[in-house]
Amino acid sequence: MNLKYLILMIAATIEINVTESRQNDKRRWKNDKNYSHYVNICDIQDRVSKVHCYCESIKIKSATKADCWVFNGGIAEDDPFWSNFYSQPKIEKLSFNVRADGGLTYIPAKVIIRLERLQYLHIQYAKIFSIPSFAFTNSTTLREVILPKNKITKLETMSFAHLIMLSNVSLVENQITELKRDVFYVLPNLQRLYLSKNTISVLHDGCFKHLNNLIKLDLDNNLLTVVIRENFQGLSNLISLDMRSNKLKMIGDLAFAELWSLEELYLDGNEIEFISDRGFGGLAGLRKLSLADNKLATLDEGVLDEIVKLNVLDLRNNYLETLRQEAVQNVLENMKTHYALISLDGNRLTCDCRLSWLHKLRNETRSKRLKASLSRLNCIMDSKTKINLGILKVEKIETPLSINTIKKDYDDLDENLDEDNNYDETMQDQETETDESKIEYRRKLLEIPKDMLPCPNRLSYEASYAPPTQDEVKYYKTSSSFKSLVPINWIVLIILAKIL
């Protein structure tokens, strides 16, 4: 406890000193009526000057926007040049572009102090390794601080503090490794915080606890491997959270439960293999959930049960073999609205009756983009489905000898049977993997009639490496597909029937 009070006292002392320094500078400025000895920063004639600024007006005390470039080996923090900004006290938008490595290694606080109307500060290509406490001098006017590509690695306690008008902070494309507590402190109007393309691997508990009015948080392209509830304390008004392209492997119970107002959650491009039943617990207002480009092999029942308003679900490019209706039952009615979407492209979906509910959804939804998504959805056909559809090409995979013999007979007759059945080759999607002998046959799911989608307990014998049942043999004997087979296939099926 004593250490806590000591830290607070030190922080208060620093704040008082910064405030007094700012007030002293303002007094000197107000008492100095002669601007003639200051160089007009918008009209610098000295070619060897370390800083050149370009403004919309070069008239003294008239510019509101300055785009400055740092040249010639950089400029020291205590360089007298900074006082020349007194010549343009009305600047509202100020940017620094650094042309020389190491040309700017700090936040130019002396400029921020002198510009009482400054609202927008943009610095890029500098070499600012660390942002110190109260780096922005408690400015009461700053609204946006944009600091991309500055090699920032560390944010000190209260780096961003007591900036009552600040609404937007961007620290994109730096080298920040962790977020500690109290880095963002007393920022009552901060609404957007961008931290993408850093190397953040640790979020300390409560690192956002003072950002009660934040509505968008971008943590895209970092190195986070785990998230827990305590990471997001204080973000009760957050609407959008972007955690794409991190290293997340699982989502544990109530990981996002502090985000009561969240409407959009982006988790694409991680390595997620498992989601706990209550992984999205507490997200009653969530409308969009994006899980594309992960490693999900299944979406269990119950995972979406607490997301009662969900109407956009992106599951592209995972390892899903099916998506049962029970897994989305709680949000199924939401998927019939105008703006709904379920994306399943790029999975290894099997053409069976577990997906038959998508036929009904396509007919009942009012969403044009959902209809389009379902219409182009492909699935992998098993051998029985291929036979039923008059497609006798089969996958070349290692199977027991007797089944290989049957497949060889099919392969020998491929050419003639394809011509007889008039199969549209445009509907066939072949993917050659590292083993070129394996071929997958895909077809658009919704072009397969529902009653021709086999159920898992009646899948073809090739899939289970077991002989056909009596019912299956009878089915083949009575089906129209069977009648179109050539005599050698009659013989094969009769032999199988006798065996049984």
C-alpha cells in the first residue's frame, strides 16, 4: 500500500511540474508583444534549417495547418528552433515527417505547449523508443494523436494522461511488446484506440480500465496467445474489437464477458482450435462474429447460445466437416433477416443430411448476400452420392483390396460413363494435394436434392471401409442409377449380396 501511495505522489508531482512549466511558457508568450525575433516557421528561408514546415498561409499568426519535415541529422529536444512556433500560435493540425534516421527521438512537447489550439498531431518515421509520462503536457485541446512507424517499444505509465479532449489514438506499426496498467489515464473522451501491427504479447490485467468510453479497439496483427476476462476490464461501452492475425489457440469461458456492449468481434487469422461452451458468454449484444482462417474442426452446440442477436457468422477457411443446425439453432431466426450472413466457404464440408437445413434457410432468408453465399457453397461428395448423381469417378485413396478392385472397375469405365451421364464438368472442383493420387470431388451443396443427401449412419462403404448393408444392396438393385451400370458392376454388387 505504501508503494502505491508513493507512486501516486510521484505522478502527482510530475503532473504539477508539467502544468507549472506550461503555465510559465504561456505567461512568457503573453508578456512578449514582439514577434519579430521569431522565425516564421511557415516561411523558413535558411536551406540548412533542420526543420521545414509548409502551411496553407505564410502570413505570421495566420496558419492553421503545418506539415513539417525534419532534415539534416535531426534536432535536439532543447534546440532554440522550437520557440519559433510562437510565430504561428493558431495551428490546429501539425504533422512531422522524419527524413533522417534518428532525426526525431522524442515527442516535441515544447511545440505542444506553445500551440494553444492544437487539435491534431501526426508524427511518422521517427525513432521514438519510449513515450514518457505526460508526454503531451496535459493538453486541453488535443483530439487526435497519430504516431505510426516510429519504432516505439515502450509506453510508460501515464504516457497518455489528462488529455480531456482526446478522442483518437493510433500507435500502428510500432514495436510495442506489452500494455501495462495506467498507460491510458483520465481520457474521458477517448473513443478509438489503434494498436495493430505491433508485437504485443501481453495485456496486463486492467490495462484498459480507465477507458470507459472507448468504442473501438484494434489489436490486429500482434502476438497475443491468450485472452482472459480481466484483460478487458473497463471497456463496458466497447462496440468493436479487432483481434485478427494474432496467435490465439483457444477461447476460454467468459473471455469477453466485460464487453457488455460489444457488437462486432473479429478473430480471423488466429490458430483457434477450441471454443469453450461459454467462450462468448456475456455478449448478448453481439451481432457480428468473424472466425475465418482458423483451425476449427467443429462448432459445438451451446457456443452461440448466449449471442442472441447474432446475424453475421463468418466461418470461412476452417477445418469444418459439417455445421449442424443445433449449433446455430439459437440464432437461426436472425439469419433470415435482410442483412444476415453465414459464410462457410473454404471448409471440408461433407455432402450429407447434416447440411440439409441450409436448403430451407436459403429459401426462407431475406438476405441476398446469404442466398449468394449458400448458392456457391461446395461440399465433398462420398461415393454413394456420386453414384446417385451419375458420377462414377472416385477418390484414389488407400483402401482394402476388395474395395480397390471395385474402384478399379469404376476407373476403367470412366470415359464411357461420363459421356452417357452428360456430367457438367464445370460443377467439379478438383484439388490435388501433396499426394497427387488423391482427388476430391466437390459439388454445389444446394444443387444436390435434399433427399439425395445421405445421413452419417448410411454413408457409403468406402467412407467407413465396411461392406454394404442389406438395405444398401437392395437400394442399389432398385435405383435407376444401378440400372445404368454396365454388366461388370452388376456382377460386383451380386457378389457383395451373396457375401452378406
